[in-house]
Amino acid sequence: MSKAAFAFANPTYTADNFYTYSASDIRADAKLRATQIIEPVPAPRVDPPVMDLGTVLPASTLAQIQAAGRLVFHSVGDTGGIIRPEPQLAVADALTADLTNKTFATGLPAFFYHLGDVVYYFGQELYYPEQFYDPYRNYDAPIFAIPGNHDGVMYSREPVSYSLQPFVDNFCTATSQVAVPSFARTTMTQPGVYFTLTAPFARIIGLYSNTGESAGVLSDPKIGTEQVDFLRSQLAAVLAARKADPNNRNPQALIVAVHHPPFTGSSQHFPSAGMLKEIDTCCQQAGIWPDLLLSGHAHLYERYTRTMHADGRQIPYVVAGNGGYYNLPGLKRGPNGSKPTPGAHTEPDGLGNTISLDQYNDTDYGFLRITVSADAIQVEALAVTPPASAGNAPPTVHPIDTFTVDLAAHTVGGLSVSARKATGLHLAADKPSSKKPAPHRGGARTKR
């Protein structure tokens, strides 16, 4: 299909239109009983479900990424703006402003990779306009996504034929098409709800961890093993490509994305130990480990470093579930009522490896800005504060965490201000930007 068939932002900058915001309907949805069972996973439209960034972006954009020597993209999950849409709108505004924020020395983001829970509470089609198309109406770049549990979970008598039908209708169509007439953004043509995205300097394997609220699942007797078979084969393909390129002429960092977090200290969510074991088994069998694992689900920001006993490599596990869902329940507190101190605690993961909680933020909404080069992955977690009142005031943005992954040494380190300046990483994090952000798109909203 022609790349010209894709559209992202509206042709001219437009304000949010929340006169149809269904607050009363959402409150009614909260009382519905969800079908809390593991749902069958829709078969990929393409086998294997692999897509290249070049099928969505023009060759000129990819050439610019190659020439710059780095790929930049956004990522966060749990964005659905229910009850209070302002947090999601503020994050969406900040993401949109960042697409033209030239104070970032690493370059402009090429796309947004969503970590799931696009639409609450049950991923209904009727909420896609207000929870997805409207907030990102001015975001002029592709939005890829893996589903979260709320995108797939079903309630009794829900009028869809299968779990994830609305997600598939908006992210996995055979050809791009306008989904909502009042918005320019077209549907995405992902090959499946789990898929690999190949791009300059990065290969992202996205997985669907199903509909459970407490823990993620990749396979079981009901849904089969197709997804873990896919993961194993994709890991093997990455290893084969690296062996075939001993001079590292076409380096690709390996990133795994999954909605449920393998590790979290959230007060309302749980780590998915069984899912982690599934991923670990695939990695061990394939003989390769991810350079970075991204997840959402828990509504906060957390960064864990896992030090593997076999070879000492360090793998960062990032939880970024603070993309706009209104409720930030916070981290669990210890027996004395205090929260953990970042960097001051390590513990075994039950498999002989060591886990450390290096940083967290459980009070702010925000998003990730990820830069991948031939040598490193640099991740900046940015906090977004909604404006105090409706109108044209922009949200404020400030950094909460910055770290780097050395792809050769397989080590994780935080970046000081001086180190960021030396590497050219986001100088805007070190002092306020003089560039005025894009105006907030709030304005008056009437909720019915």
C-alpha cells in the first residue's frame, strides 16, 4: 500500500472537543462485571507478524534517522482519560510539543509506542474518539500499540464478537483508513496484536499479556503457545542477524514491550512472575537477552535493574504506566509506613539474579523519551503536570529519571548533568527551555 494512505495529525492545529465526554457512561461502566478469564489471542494477519518502520514513514525520514545516527521515540501506557480527562490531555499536549522541541540534542521523535490500556474500562469502540483520537489529534507521527488488559477484557453481554475486536479495528487493519470522520488520523496496519517492529537501530518485540488484572500471561492450555513460539523465533532471528554482522554495521538494540510488568511495587498491582518465567525461558533457549524491557499496567514510573548471575549483564525493566489514567495509587509502603529509597535496596529475583529498584515516581503523570544509537539506549522519564485551570496554559514538564544502557558492556548507568552535556542528551532537562510549548488544548469542556 502507498505510504501516502497514512495520516496522523489534523491538517491544522485544533482544540480538544470534549463536549461528548461520557463521564456518566464511564461511571456506569465501572459497575459492570468484567469477564475475568484469559481470552483467546487473535491470530496475526501476517505470519510472521513483523513490520518495518519504512512501511509507515517515508524513506526520507528513515534516511534522516540513519544520518543522525540515532532513533528517538516516545513510549508510555495506561493513557485512557476517564473520570478526569485532564491528565491524559496534559500528557498528550506534552508529547505533541516534543515533536517540535529542538532543545533536545538527540533529535525529534519518530513515533509513539503505546504500552497498552488505550481505552478504559473494556476497550469499547465508542470510546476510541474521546480516549484516543481526540487527545492525539495534533500528534503528527505514527502511534504503534500493544493491547493492555483493559483493551481486551470483556463484560457480560458486550456486543463484540471477540476480545480485542476494537483494538484490532484501530491498530491492525489490512489497509489504513479513516476510523473517525472528524479526525485525520488513520488506522494502523500492525500485523497482529503481538508483533515485531523493525527500525533503524532498534527492534521492538511487542507482546500481549492478556486480560488479567493481577498478572500477565503469554500462553496457557486455552490460548496455546503461538505467542511464545513467536517470541522464541524472533529472539533467534535477532541473534542470527548479529552473528551475520560481526562488524556491527547494522546494529539493532533489542527491546521487549509487554503491558504487565515483571517487577513492580505498586500498591494496587502485582509483578507477573509467571510471565517473566515465560520470557526468560524463551531468552535462555534462544541464547539472547533484551537490552531493555518496557511495561505499563501499574500506574506509576519505576526503573529496576536486573543483574544476571550467569554473565553479570544488567537489564533495565521500566514500568511506565503513568500516561494519563486518572488514579495514581502509589508504591506500597513498608511496615514502618515509609516508601523504599531508590538505589538503596536489592533483592534476589528467585532465579539467582539480583533486582534493584533504581528510581521511581508515583505522584506524576508523564512519558518516556527513548534514544537508540549504535552504542547505547538512553531513556529519559519526563513528568507532566496538568495546568491548574482550563484554558490555553501549557502543561509543565520536568525530568524524573535519566539512564543509559551500554549495548557493548551490557551495563546500566544514570547520567549526570555533565554526562548528558558530553553526550548531547536532552539539555532541556538541565535547565528550563526558553521555547514556549504548544498551547494547551483544554478550553471549556462540557461533560454530559
